[in-house]
Amino acid sequence: MTTVLRAAWLFDGTADTLMPDPTVILDGGTITAVGTALSVPDGATVVDLGAATILPGLVDAHVHLAFDASADPVGNLAARDDAEALTAMTAAARHAARGGVTTVRDLGDRGYLSLGLRAAAAGDPSLPTIVASGPPITSPGGHCHYLGGAAVTGDDGIRAAVRERADRGADIIKIMASGGNLTPGSLPEVSQFGPGELRAAVDEAHRLGLPVTAHAHGTQAIVDALAAGVDGLEHVSFMNADSVDAIPDAVLAAIVSRRVVVGMTLGVKPVPGMAPPPAVLSRMPLMLAGLRRMHDAGALMIAGTDAGIGLIKPHDALRWAVAHLAQVGMTPAGALRAATSVAAAACGLGERKGRVAAGFDADILAVDGDPLQDPSALHRIRAVYVRGVPVSR
């Protein structure tokens, strides 16, 4: 089935400006042509989106579909059996797609449920494309230990945990280099693994052809993860017990020169009476200053919202993150690239996601207004297509 989309403007995922009067031709799940004066193929369905802007579907590089974006996501997950959890995860994924997030990278599920949902999504156009890590590798009693991946210690234990995830079909290895805010008894600024254990994780994952991203808040965890050779860093807040450390020059240089992907935890939906945890909120100005310094130095940075971990983090939180990226120095076009083509490449999907271009998957978001001038246009959704199929809103 051939579908022709027409609109007033197009952001193609890479440019600094919008293309006027675009025509986008979809053949099934693939974009076959993009231009300003294209002829309509015989028998095609023409969809005129009027004054809308067409964009690539958004790519959120850090979500948790197992968490239900409620006031108690951990408790609610614990109360569900696997079948109930999978049902809730499916609903979360559909919520993301309806909000224009057509690709998600799940960086921590329970019991590998996201891998099953990934397979289901391949044949269900109401679901986004899913990249999945399975349960994160963590230490005994460590951050997110309740997600069901066996907690490990020592180089041999780490290597075995990586192999298990590879055998299960994980797309990426997620390791908790530091503690986090969502686990009682776990401190974000405290390292959970030593340099040797992190190196064992990276070596084993790379041997098996898998990238590694490390959850890392504390400065020592960031330093050790970098030294171990990780491909990505999540959060990268440089938190200490009371505040936030200045980024050491050598660390910044390593992040930039090695093109380590920095996953910025931005994107908060305004909810009356709700806010990030006090420990995060009080540090936010310094954390944003650190992210700005990384951006100004030329670091490779994408948005990963941590969607699902609370009421202010719905599974389509990426729509709010795009506006927040201005706070770290990104231009409006740079922010959209960070949420589309750059994020797709970081997720290993740069050859088919994140752009409106011939040969790419037909993941489309159409919004009312100009998102380069007004990021809130991303909330005025006119249409969403997942692999060429319109998503019911």
C-alpha cells in the first residue's frame, strides 16, 4: 500500500532548517521518496496534513517499560506477575507510540520481558520499535536488584551475566556502575563495581558483539566506566554526597575524544504538586552546567528520559525533553537531532530510524506548528505513523 503525505513543512532529522511544502511517499513500512514536487503514484492514498510539520518519529534512548509512570512504579511492578507486567508494558509502549515516540531503548526490565515485547512489536504497528537490554547487571542489594537479573560480584560473575544476556538475545548490556535514587539503601554517588569488574563486562560484551552502557552518577563510577571502555554513559551527573563535582578535564577529554554516548536524563512532564526528588532537584543547576560543559566541548549527547520511573516521567516524556535540551546549549535543530537521528545512531539503528529519507522506516510524527521556533508544537500531534501504519490516538 502506497501512502503520500503532504504538509507545510518537514524536518528531516538532520537539517538546521525546515523544508517547505514536502511530499513524503510511503510504500508499506518504508519511505521511498521525499521532495517538494513529487508526482503521486497511481492508486496511492493521499493524506494532506495541512499546516503541519512532518518529523521523524522520536527515539527515546532510555526508558523502562516495566515501570508504569505512577507514584509507586517499583511497588506496582512487584505486585504484578509476569503476565500482568507484560500487559502493563504493552500499554506503556503504546502510550509512547501515541505520543510520537516510535522507537525506544529499554534499559532495564524484569525477567527479560522486554525481549518478548520486542518480538511482538515487530508485527504490531501499535507498538514502537524496541531495543532491549534485559535486566541491568547490578551488585547484591544494588540499584534495581529487584528487576530479577541475578546480582553478581567478581570478574567471573560479571562475564557470566553478560553471556546470559547475550544468549537471551539482548541488544545491549546495561550495567549499574553506581547506585541510584530508585532503590532504598543504594546511593547514586557510591560505586557498585570496581574498575576490573567493569572491564570484564566490557571485554565480554565486546567479544560477543554487544555495546555496553553504564548507569553512572558518581564521579568515580564515571571514571572507572570510561577506563573500562564503555560505549555509553547514562545520567553522567557527577554527584557526590552533598552536591555535584566539577568535571575533571581528563574525563571530559576522554568522553569527547572517544565519542562515548552521553545519555542525558531530561524530560519532565509538568504534573501539579509533583517534582523530581529533592536530592536531584537541589543539584539540578550544577548538573545542567556539567551537561552544558560537555556539549560545549563537543561530546556526543542524546536524550534518554528514564521514562516510567514516576508520574512526571510518562512513556512519551521525550516530547518535553526536546525543550529542556536548550538548557544544555543545544539549538532547536540540535535538540531535535538528539531526539531523532543522533539517538537512532546511538541505539544501533542509524541506517533506518531517525530520519525522513528514502530507504528509512516509515516512522513519522506530524505536529501543528514549527517545532524549531516552538518546541511545544511537539504536544500538538496531528498524526503518528509506525512503520507506515497510522497510530490511533
